[in-house]
Amino acid sequence: MTSVQVDKQHDGNEAADSASGEGYHRALGARQIQMIAIGGAIGTGLFLGAGKGISIAGPSLILAYAVAGLVIFFIMRALGELLMYRPVSGSFSEYAREFIGPFAGFATGWTYWLFWVVTGITEVTAAATYMTYWWDIPQWLSALVFTVILYGANLISVKLFGELEFWFSMVKVTAIVGMILICAGILTLGFSDAGDTATVTHLWDLGGFFAGKDGIFSTLMTLQMVMFAFLAVELVGVTAGESKDPKTVLPKAINTVPWRIAVFYVGALIMILSVVPWTAFKPGVSPFVAAFEKMGLGIGAAIVNFVVLTAALSSCNSGMYSTGRMLRDLALNGQGPKVFTKLTKSGTPLVGTTVSAALMMVGVWINYQWPGEAFNYVVSFATISGMWAWIVILICQIRYRLKADRGELPHSSFKAPGGIWLSVFSLAFIAMVIVTMAMDTDNRVALYGAPVWGLILAVSYLVLKARNPEGAAFAKRSDRESVQS
């Protein structure tokens, strides 16, 4: 195939995308996309989950975040290469459909939808719990109010969603930067109750850098919670179809991943563990709250409670946004009910968002009725379903790059470094994380749930295919386009 033919094919692809009736409004600007990208990497996994990781691995948790963060950057650059090849809403399932097959697109769309529904359930429940810090009000009432507000904001316009996410992210960023500056001041000026004992030698003096009871193995066992903390960083890919200038904005947002992780995860943990010995932290307690208490800054607990509240609401807001888009992408491809294709005048997927929000509310009721441990298993399953999107991104990038190198497709304007080899390395890393989950009794149950979900998807797909064996939903993208032409 000549370069001219490739360009024509690519132009045809773009025309097909335009003609497919995506119908979204490109209302997300650079400022909002940047903050969505930042907010996706900062959540309750850092503000709350890091406490458990510190208690298991000691200071070496810093290394776990650094290495996992590097892998996340490789994943995001792989996604960026695909996005610049063809920026579409519902990107993961679209790329899976094109480069792996129709079932992969079907499974990816429904799995990512499930991930955000489950995440939304846990986050809106968490937000309701945080409200009891200030007021003694029923948890279900707070959950209801938050869900209704976020649901309404997502239906009004994508721009309002972007504004909410911008300010949610701004609160998280400000809190972490403030904590880093306070810790730097304590280390250099010696003020507060922690001033006399604060020293960077805390990072290696108290049992060594790998201070977990099993040394470096303890560090490896924290990788599943570390990767959970990074889930949702890929959300920037879902915004591709609604970005004002995706080919400029998205690469810039993706290239900020390294410094975001370096500052907000690695930098914050280095400062906190230098001011407060790692032995002072316990599972279930935010390291930020514990650090403020050790410093004698009592107001810090209230501040951190507000920050984790915004982090939970930010995640739920993202869930409302992404679930509606995923359901609509599935419906447009004949892999979901047609009713999900409907858009409001402002360009938002009404039915898909409504159904997802309703399921989130059912989840709040389940959380109230169901024993806590059983619900935690569902959260573990969310981690597996979230990592599935990363696996699909990497496989699609590998297959796309091989086709582009053979001249079958145009090269992306934003190539991932290392070609396909860093994607192969990232897949191996994710496989290692899954192995560590299998070795952990608390997380192993999630691996039992994954095959059950896979069986449900396989049966559903076969039923749909039996009903419409000649349908475009069961052909690869290239085959659908050739039929249309």
C-alpha cells in the first residue's frame, strides 16, 4: 500500500468517524483536560491507601510508587500514540475493536463501564462517610444528595463536568503542594512539634529502606494497592471525543504524567516520611492526617477530611462521565441497547448516565445492608477490571505500531518511546502485579470473580451474535468500513 493510499484510508477513517454520529460537543479546553489528567492520578489511593502501604513496606513504598509510576507513563504514552492516530470517545473499546477483534471491544467497553460503576458506588459511599466528621446526618442522605448533584452536573453539559473536575483536582493539588512546603519548612527551620526529630535519615535508619518484615518481598506485595492508586489516569483518553483541540491538548496532558507522579506521590511521601518516622503510620489511617497530628497541627485533620471528600467526589464525577460514554459507544456499535445512543441537546448521553447513576444508588443501599468484608471484595474486583483497560491499551498499541511500520496504517504524530518494547515490558509488569494479588489472601478473591465476569461477557456476546450474525457489531472496524464503502 502506498503512502497516498494510506493517507486516503486514514481520511476515510476520519470521515467514517464523523459520519458515525458521535454527536458530542467539543467543549473541554486545555485547562480542564490538564486538571482531569492530574486529578486522575491523585485519589483516595494516595490520601488513605498509602497508610497501609507504609505499614507493610516502610520507606520502600516510595520506590514502589516510582517504578509503578514509570510503567503508568509507558501505558499513557501507548494510549497517546493511539489517540493521535484516531481520537475518539470510548477510545479503549474502539481500539480493541479495531486491533484485537469485536469481542475484545465488547468486553472492554462493558468491563470499563463496570469498573466505574463499582468505583462510583465505593466513592459516593466514602464521601457520605466523610461528611459524618462534621455533621451527624444519615449516610444514605449524603450519598443521595451527592449522587443527584453530580448526575445533574453531568447532564447539563460536558463543560460543567470539566469545571467540576478542574476544581476538585485543584483542591487535591493544593493540599499536596501545601503538605510538601510545610514538611520542607519543618526540615529546614525546625518548627512544629516534629521539628526536633525531623530528618531525612528516617528513610533508612529505622530498619533500612526495605524495612518491611519480608524485605523487598513486602515492597512487591504493595504493588496491587499502588496500581489501584493510579487507576483512572487513563480517563483522559475517554475525553478525546470532547476535547476542543485533542491533537494539541492530549499529548501535553500525557507528557505531564512523570512530574505529576514525581511530585504528588514520590515527593509527598519522601517529605512525610522524613518528618514523621514510618513506624508511626497505621493501616486505615491517612498518612496526611497522621503527619499533621505529629506536627501538632490539629486543623490538619479537618483539612485532610475535606480533601479526601473532594477526591471521592472527583472519582464519582468521573464515573458518571465515563459510564455514559462507554454505554453509548457500545450501543453505537450494536453491542448494547440502542436507547443508550440518545444524546441531550447539550450533547450528553442521557440514558446511559441515568442507568449508571441509578446503579450507583443501588450500590449505596447494598453497602448499607451487606457486610463490609463482602463489599471490599467487590472493590478488589474493580482493580482487576480497571487494569484490563491498561492491558488492552498496550496490546492495541503493539498491534497498531506493527501495522504502521508495515505501511498498512499511517504513523501517529505522537509515537510512544521504545516502540513496542516498553509496552511488552509494561504487560509483563502488570502480569507480575496480578501474581502478587494471587499470593495475597485479601485480594485473591478478585481473581475468582474475573473468570465469572468473563463467562458472563462471553455468553452475552454469543447471544447477541446469534440474534444478528451478519451485523456490523461482530466485524472488525476495517471490515465494517469496507462494507459501508
